[in-house]
Amino acid sequence: MARKNATPEKLPTPMKYRFSKYKKTLVLLTMAAPTAIWLLLLRYLPMGGIVLAFKDYKINPRNPSFISNLLSSKWVGLNNFKFLFMTDDAKIMFRNTLLYNIVFIILGIIIPVAFAIMLNEVTKKFVAKTYQTLMFFPYFLSWVVVSYFLNAFIDGQYGMITAMQQAAGGPVTNFYTTMGPWPYIIVFANLWKNVGYSTMLYLSAITGIDSSQYEAAAIDGASKWQQIVYVTIPHLRTMICILFIMNVGKIFNADFGLFYSVPMNSGALFPVTQVIDTYVYRALMVTGNISMSSAAGLLQNVLGFVCIVTANGIVKKIDADSSMF
């Protein structure tokens, strides 16, 4: 029989409970501090430089301080944005930037998803790991290294393709002055370098699918193709939509290394390789006008933000669970 006067279990005092709560919060804040500081210093603090896009920034030799020069520079409003649209190359660089990115987005979804599905069907683990490593390796190479890999094939004197053309007795193509092949070369180089990374993302999502769903589909008589269409792809829908939205946000930004290093900065190829980023860089090197380059960067990011919100809104109307916000 229980004692009537038994004391209940002692609960922690409010002060101790509050102290333990603060201690746990402090530990979590300490873990998050490095990333928060990195974001603050490298992402948010530099946003104050946006004001450069609206000023005619001049450096005073007597006072090299950035802040004082920024404050003393003349306010010019939207004049710095005009150089992107007043030049004869405006139509070319906007066209190239948009069209290349549209192709990259479309092929950057279809091809990695297909490769991920094929890799998932490889039963031998060693073979699958070998394919994954070989596909993922180019992602870690810089565009400068990739440009020299490509140069080994298309160099006008010592390239492999040039040697094959000479051996066949046909005309030799000077690729660095011939615009025709370069849209295909640019697309191929981008896919070769980046498809492996996207494939690994989709493959990780596929490996997380419950195997019982495939077993149930097989029992119902579904073929392998039907299992891919009705089981695998629906599970990839959310990741496809998120990556699509993120890539649409960069549709006005071009990979500078791809369009500058791979064509070896050949002026003859500007009509098919000139994009917003390379044009701004070349204009900065010629004029030294930091304000114009800041205006171009601000315009790209504002347009990218609009594209992200628009794409997310469209996805949200189609499938609310696949949207980012």
C-alpha cells in the first residue's frame, strides 16, 4: 500500500531550467556562428556597395579611402545602366545569354535524370562507383584546365581533329576563327563538366525511394519502363522543380569561365560567345569604370530575383508541394 505522505518527484527549479535552456541555445548559436559570420561578411555586408551602380565613382589620388571616394562621387542615377543597352553588342549578348541558359536548363534536367536512372539500374557496385567517379571528376576542374583539354583536340596546328583532317586530305578547320561549331562546343563543354554533379543529386534521391514500391509495381505487372515512369520520376519531381527554379534565377548570368576561357578569348567568336558577363569584364578592362560593372551586376541579380519569383509562382500553381516558398 502506497504511503500517503510520500513526497512527489522533485522537479527542476525554474532558475535551473532557464539556465539549461540558455546553455542549449548558446551551444546551438556557437555552432551556427561561423556560417552566420561568413554570410554577414561575404554576402550581406558587400550589398552596401550597390550604391556604386548609381554613382560616377572616381578615385581621388590624395585620398585613397573607398568610403570617402564613394561619398564624394557624383550621383548619376540610372546612367550607368545605359551602357548595357546603348551598345551595338547589346542584342547579341542578351540573346546569347538567354538562349544558352535555356538550353543548359533543359538539357541539364533531361540528361542528368536519364543518367541517374541508368546508374541506378547498374547492379555491380564496382562498375556503378567507377561510372559515378568518372562523371563527377570534371566538375572539380577549372574552366582554364578544360580549355586546354579542348585545345588539344581543336588546335589549328597540333590538335587531334586537325591532324585527322590533314591525314584525310580534307580542308583543315580553324576552330578559333570559325563560329559555326561553337554553339555546340559550348553546350557540350558545359554538359561534360556539370552533368556529373546533377546526376549525383538525382541518384541520391532515387536511392531514397522505398524499394517496396518497385516490388508492388512488379507484382502488378509493371515493366521496368513503367516503374521508371510511375515510380521513379514522380519521386524526382520535387528535386527537379527546385533545381529548375534555382537555374531560372541565373538565366541572366553566364558562366564567365566557360565563355571567356574555353574560346581562348578569340575576338572572331564574339558573335556566338559574347555574353553579359564577358562584355562587362571587357568593358571594365578598357574603361576602368567600376560603376558600370556594378550596375550590370545589380541588373542581373534583380532580373534573376524576378525570374525566381515568377518560376516559383508557376510551379506553385501546378504543384504546391514542389515550390521553394
